[in-house]
Amino acid sequence: MRRHLIRLCVLAAFCLPACQSTPPLSDLPFHDDFSAPGGWLLNDTDQVPIFYQDGALHIIVNVPDQATWSVIGKRAGDFVLDVDAAQVDGPDNNHYGVIVRFADQDNFYRLDISGDGYYSIQRKRGNQFEVLINWPESPAIKRGVATNHLRVIAAGPTLTLSVNGTELGHIDNVDILEGDVGLTAGTFADETGVHVAFDNFAVNPLEKPEP
């Protein structure tokens, strides 16, 4: 059995102090093609560099069994988030995706895929991660060095993850209803060198059904 199918993903996170601030509720939509530096949190350490390059936001994780993320400094409730996530280098046994409803560095939701075709939804409460969807496999995920289009729909207590136009899964018991949004990447045990580039980030209003 693959290692990350049974792990509970106990991860250490590198987060800058600004992560603990609470931004006001932001107007939607907001978009970023990463053509110029904006509000994203960056990191210049060798362990987890986060930087702009060639019109993308890059995250590299050079430490085993670690996750890191960058948030934009916005605050959203209900929305549709889209982003292109490209695995650039490193092991396929990895995880990368989006952060939503980020209240602070100890309270948020993380929606991930892996370079070998699995996906997960996790909640962090306090100092503990809880795996809500525990790494099933999906043929919708492009493997290896490839670009996957991720979409997250946040509608009240429901979060839905889609990849490349295919809905993978959802959870209905979300208890954080507003927060920042961000991007994340990480490694599992005995793996290093995960490198993911994100582009075409967009957060749009959730369309309301016709009455």
C-alpha cells in the first residue's frame, strides 16, 4: 500500500508572521496571473523557497514530511477558486493544491492532489490535521510533470474539489465559513525536492441559483 494512503499527514508548516493577521472581507472577483509581485507571502529560505518566476508563483519543499503554503491576504466566504498547478520537478509521491477558509495558521482547509494521481481534503483545527477524504485515486489527475487545473467551490458548509473539469469529492460539514485563500505544496516521509508552479489564479463570486 502506498505510504500516503495510510499516513495521517502530520505536517510541519513554515508560515511567516503575517499569516496571523485577519484581513477584511474582500470584494470579488480577484485574479492574479503572477506577472508581477503582489500580496503573496514569499520565503527565501533554502528549505522552503516561495518565489515569483516566469509568470508563476513557485513553491519548493526541500525537507521531508513537510508542507508549506502562501496566502494572498484576502478574505472570502462563498466563492469559486480556479488555479493551474504544474509539477515542475521532484517525486510524484507529493502533495500540492489550495488552502481555503484560512482563519489563521492553525485553522483552515487544505485540498490537495498528488503527482501520482491521488487527492485529499483535510482540516486543520488547533494544532491537528484531520483527513476528511483520505487519498483515493482518480484518473482525472494528470501524473508527473504536468499541469492540473484545480477548482474549489466554497458554498456555505460545503467544499467541492474538481480537477481538470471532473468533480473528485466534497465535504458538507465545514465549520470555518470565511477566511483567506492560498496555495500549498509538500513532501511525504523520505522525499524532498517537490517543486510546483501556480498560475492563472482566480477567485470569483459563487453564482446564485435562479429563483
